[in-house]
Amino acid sequence: MRFELTDEQQQVQEMVRSLARKTLAPKAAEIDEDSRFPEDNLRQLAGLGLLGMLYPASFGGSEAGAVAYNIALREVAGGCASTAVGMAVTNMVGEAIWRFGSEEQRRKYLPGLASYGIGLGAFALTEPGAGSDAGGLATTAVEDGDRYVLNGSKMFITNGSHAGVTIVMAVTQKDPKRISAFLVEPGTPGFTVGKPERKMGLKGSDTVSMSFDDCRIPKRNLLGGLGEGLKIALAALDGGRIGISSQAIGIAGAALDAAAAYAQDRRQFGQPISGFQAIRWMLADAATGLEAAQLLAYRAAWMKEQGKPYTREASMAKVFASEAGNRACQNAVQVLGGYGYIREYPVERHLRDIKVTTIYEGTSEIQRIVVSRSLVR
Ligand SMILES: Cc1cc2nc3c(=O)[nH]c(=O)nc-3n(C[C@H](O)[C@H](O)[C@H](O)COP(=O)(O)OP(=O)(O)OC[C@H]3O[C@@H](n4cnc5c(N)ncnc54)[C@H](O)[C@@H]3O)c2cc1C
């Protein structure tokens, strides 16, 4: 067993860490304060090959592998969590098109996703009436000559108003239980995007509703086979869940660094508060949780890279990392006392940004259901 990164993975870590600390982190508070979409950051990531890390160079990607991708995502999240979620969904969409798309679809979308040439990628599964229960989708796709006609609405779609292509999950008329995946481009008549949601955290990220009103798309925009949508969604979410672990580890790591630095500066009762055991234990607990989370995330990413089944491991990593990360951010705020609660310091933002990691791409409760399936039938 080797607990070491390869030279390439180390290079990715160093490059992205430097970018995150020097360029992304200094802008993160302002992006949060103004709820500003970080297009400049995302274009910079594209220039470094970080938006297409999971498919080959022949399609514009950098094919860095799941471990290097998760390292990069963690580092970006430590700098600016709103930027990381835009990066994560674009990589997830690109990988799904790479895995399940036709040659024509790959050529059409992948280079432009990696370079930001066509915009970001969006993934539209959730609906107003169907969140955890993807089987409850009500958006329909009905065949009509050489087209599919989409009707319905989607909720909480990341990157939705900046997407060059959105993977939309819909049920086909013939068999309502069968879900298919469709590639929808902006500007398609009948496709409208709602106003950005006002959120607790990740305020720079773009989260919108979408509606489809007799939206006619060419049949060639079906991704994968008819009825393969759920398979595609679950495959994308498996990889995505490791990504959420990495986001949580990155955000909480930044909070822990801030708390450790503060604890050594802040003096009470004639000494730095880092001298109090209560403070040291909060830091130690946070660091231990994040280390364990990192090992779970690395293992799941490594299994993915090896082509092994990793659904259970991805869910374990997600539930553990998001919850350990939330606790670490709580501790960081506590270590800073009253200053932790005000905006002058970054830890309250980290706490707001990390909350959603226990919710999106499957809540903690759903991850526990997935894990328990391997234990009891
Ligand atoms: C910022 C943000 C970005 C998002 N981005 C996207 C995106 O890009 N694409 C997309 O498709 N979706 C996206 N989502 C949606 C997200 O994935 C859903 O919010 C999430 O899956 C939960 O669904 P829900 O909100 O409908 O909650 P519900 O499914 O209504 O769940 C409510 C509560 O009930 C619990 N619950 C539900 N079922 C069970 C059960 N069987 N057992 C025990 N407890 C259960 C849940 O765990 C939760 O605590 C995003 C959400 C947010 C907030």
C-alpha cells in the first residue's frame, strides 16, 4: 500500500494550490458579498485544463484521472467554493458526454466545455416534486418525427444560466418509468431559465430553475440509449459524490487553517488561546475528521480510476466528508469566538458554503441508504 501521490498528481496539487491561494482566495469574500458569478475564475481554470480533466486531449480534455481531478477540486474549493461547484458540474457533464455520448456529441460539446468556449456544463435532474426520489420525475419527452418534445420544469440547477449544454433527464411517453437523458442548448425555443436563487452559501454559484414548454430538440440530442437516463445519472452522481467530498475537505481545510492561525495570534488570560486545551482539541478533532475524509475520498477516486465498482465508497466518502467538514467549520467559528461570526473573517463564509455538501448530489440520508444496501437487503 502506497500513501503517496504520483509526480503528476503532486504537480497538479502544487499548481492549483498556488492558484487558489494567490488568485482565488483573495476574491472569494467579494464574490460571496456581491453574489457575483465567478466567470473570470472559471475562465482561468479552463486555461489551465481544469474544466475537462476526465476525458482525453483529442477532445480538448486533460485526462488527468479521478485522483488528480479531486485534488484540483479540493484546492479550488479551499480558495473559492463558488468557483469549485461550477468546475465540478462542468467536469461531471463533460465526463458523462465522453462516456455515453456519440462521436458527434463528443466532438460538438467536449472541446468547448473544456475551454469555456461554449460555456459551462449543467446537469438537470431535480424537479420541484422530485428531489431525492429521481424515480418521481415528471418532465416528459415525447417523440414527434425527427424531434423530442420536452415539457416540464427543473429546480436548483447549477451553472444553468451559464451553460453551453445541459443534460436534462426526462421520462419518455411510452414508458413513464423510463428516464432518458437529453442534451439541450441555450436558446432552444421553449427552453427558459429562471432567476438565480438567493442562497445561504455558495453565493457566487449559479443556481436556477429551468422550464421546458414544448421545447423541440433534435433526436440526435438523446444522450446514450432511450431509457438509459437513470443509468447515466447514477454514474455521473457516483463520480460527483467523490467531488462533493473534495469540495467539503477543501472548504473545511481552509477554515481549519484560518482557525489555527487565529488561535496563535489571539491572546486571552495572558496567553495565546492556542495554549488552551479546549481550543487545541477542537483543532485536533477537525484535522482528524478531515484526514479520515481525505482517505475515503482518495480511495473512492482511486477505485474509479482503476475501473472498479465504487458506488458504496463514493457514498461513504460523501457522507463522511460533508459531515466531518461541517463539524470542522463549526469548530473553526467557535475557535474565533465572536470574530468567527462576523464577515471580516472567512470562517462564517466557509460554514455557510459547506452546509450544502450534506444536501446536494444526494443528501446524507440518501448516502446512508446507499451504504446500507451493501449491508442489509
Ligand atoms: C445549491 C444547490 C445546487 C444544486 N445543484 C443541482 C444540480 O446542478 N442539478 C440537480 O439536478 N440538482 C441540484 N440540486 C438539488 C439537490 O440535489 C437536491 O436538493 C437534493 O437531492 C435533495 O432533494 P430535495 O431538495 O428535493 O429534498 P427532499 O428529497 O425533499 O428531501 C427532504 C428531506 O427528506 C429526506 N429524505 C428524502 N427521502 C428520504 C428517504 N427515503 N429516507 C430518509 N430521508 C429522506 C432528505 O434527506 C431531506 O432531509 C442542487 C441543490 C442546491 C441546494
